[in-house]
Amino acid sequence: MTIFSRRLATLAISAFGLAFLVGCSSDTKPLALAPSVDLSRYAGRWYVIANIPYFAESGNVGSYFDISFQPGDKLTDVYNAHPKTLDAPLKSYTLSGYVVPGTGNARWRESPFWPLYLSYLILYVDLDYQTALVGYPGRGYGWVLARKPVIGDATYQSLLGRLKDQGYDISQFRRVPQTPDQIGKAGFQ
């Protein structure tokens, strides 16, 4: 790597870090976490019903997370998705991390690679562990998750209402196509 390449890489990393810190700062109150999360019930597959699109998930369809836990509150979170069409090969990305002690299991730290750790904040999970909301400090990212790939509109609107109550701009959320008929439909990515 040349000196110019190293300087450019350092500049890019510094710019990303500054953008990340600015994006995480907020004058609004902190996000309220779910009071208690049963990890054994939370484990398993969660379909991405909607999110605030960002570079890693934008344009993906049929996306879901497979979450598992290991001893010592360690976790593995595997993101799976098809780029643009459900016929495209499935892409997978694995994050590993841990549950932050003293948070009722609602705050996690996950890493796609060392030394980068990201926050995973469980804002809500219903009593039957069928729907969940995940947030991020600064409210720049957010996810609506469900155990099934499709949920009713009333349930979806109720979940968006919970995000709005947390200070999210719900107009930023886009539904993620989970079935062929949803691709290209208004309100979907």
C-alpha cells in the first residue's frame, strides 16, 4: 500500500468515524429499551418487515436475521437477504457480540469485524415474541421485525406508532419485500 493509499484510507476512516459520531448525537431523550427480554424466546428467525434503508440493506428483499446465543451471553446474528429479487442467490453476513449486562437483555453490542462494535437496542417485543422493534442510538437506523414474513397492516401501523412514540421519524421507514408481489409496490424498498 502506498503512502497516498494509507493516507486516503485514514482520511476515509476518520470521516466515517466523525459522521458516525455526529449521526449518533441527538438532543432528544435516549431510546427506551424493552424492560426485559427472554433470550431463549428471542432466539431464532426474525424477518425484516421494514427498516430505515442504509447501504448494507438497501435494495435487499426477503431479508431476515437468525439469532442464536451461546454461554456467557455471547450471541451470533446472521443477516440473510437476496439482492433485488427473490430469485437472486442468498447473501449472508455474520455479526458476533454479547448482551450488555444490567440491561434486561435489551442492549447488545455486535461486531461485523474487530474493533467495530454496533449497538442493537431492543425497544419492544410483544408478549408472544412474534413482533419486535430494534433501534439504534441517534435514531438513524431502525427495524420492524416479525417471526413471519408478512404481517397485517394494523399490526404494522401499531408498531410504527411505537417507533414514533420513541421519537423516530416514521416517514423514513420502508417496508422490505418478502414476497414477489411486494417488489416494486409503493411504500416498499
